[in-house]
Amino acid sequence: MALQIEESERDGQYVIAVAGEVDLYTSPELRNAVIKAVPKRVCNVVALDLSQVGYMDSSGVATLVEGLKLSHQKNVAFQLVAPSKPVMKVLQLARLDSVFKIVDRI
Amino acid sequence: METEEVSIEIRSDPRLLRSVRSLVRSYLEDLKLSGDRCDEVVLAVDEACANSMRHSYGGRDDGTLRLTLGQQDDHVVIVLSDQGEPIPAACLARKELAAPDPDTVAPGGLGVLLIYRVFDEVDYVPGDAQGNRVTMRLRCPQSDSAT
């Protein structure tokens, strides 16, 4: 099953809503969406809605880290919205949960 | 005495990782692992397979991974082997991140770190000329109640 990625602008935020499983096979698709969205600069916040992500591995975490670094360079805020349990689990195991701004809702 | 209970061969195609996760999950569900622990083990086995696909086979999808799941004494024993390029031992050593700093995160090493954090014992054996083998052991809670 492919990853489902929907992009929209809402209240000045560029929202990337992700559903499905993020692994070595699907993470390039997420990476593409993230690295294209951050430099657009139409919004000064990029929000990744991860509430519907059923699984995420280290390639997904690496993609989030890359998005965060790119956002720092471009002066864009980068937020994770309502990460699902599997996403929080891998971020905590990687001890990277504290480096991201995590919000409950958009 | 080790009992190898499940053994499968997987082509080195990342598309198949999802099937590997399902298999590992269903095997673990019969053991008395908590849901959280089960999720972690599924993740770590997926990371080991993904590393083999990316690094041993360099992204080629015509290699073969062999995964066995079994039990030995009070441990679940999971072995993954491949016939790809031996991965330098230094890449597979346990390297803890000094601090949660995104600037120091090298995405490549993250998978290996997760494997070490999940399992009680991890033993990587790169082959001399070809192949890699990693044995991952996890203490199974069944034995705790048996004492």
C-alpha cells in the first residue's frame, strides 16, 4: 500500500497530512513532499500531520530530521501534529522526541 | 538448545518489508510479550532487514535475506543473514548519541542504534568475503513467571 500524502494550506500553515506506513520503501515519497514544501515559503509554518501513520522506521525519522534541518535553514517553523503511537514510539527510542515541536492540533 | 521455528527467505526488495513486519508480529503475538515490546521488536527486525537491503546489497533488489525466528532457553532468538557485501564492523558497533541534537544525527546509523536499544543482545558477524549475519536475542517474559 502506498503512502497517502495530502498537502493543503490552512490558517497560514502548510499542512502535509500523512497516512499509511513509512518505511524504507515509502519514505522517499514523504521526503519528496517535505523537501519540496519547506522552501516554498508561502507559509512560515510547515506542519506534518502524523496522526494517521500506522508505522514509522528510522528512514521516516531521518526524513523528519532532514525536514527540521531544512526548516532551520529557511527560517520556517516545523511542527509535528498529533503523532500517532507508532511515531512517538520510534522518536522516543531514537531519543529525538524532544528535538521536534509537537502540537496536538493544527 | 535452540529451536528454529520459522525460517523465510526474502528478496532484497524494500516493498517486502511490510510482509516481514506482519510475519514477525504474528510470531511474537503468541509469546507473552507486551504490545509495546512487540512493536519495538517488529521495528528492530525491520531495521535489520532494511540495513541489509540498503548496505549489504546496496539497494539491489535481487539479493536474498534469510530470517529465522526461534527460541532458546528463555530467549527469543532472531537471526538475519545475507550474502551481500560485508558491512564494516565499525558501522555496526553500538554508538550512542551524545545528546538529542538533530545536527549530530547521521540517519544511516539510526537503524543500528534502534536495534541495540530494543534487543538484550545483538551479535553482528560480517563475513570475511561475503555476507553478514546478525543474531538478536530478547529475554522472553514467560521465564520470569516460571521461577
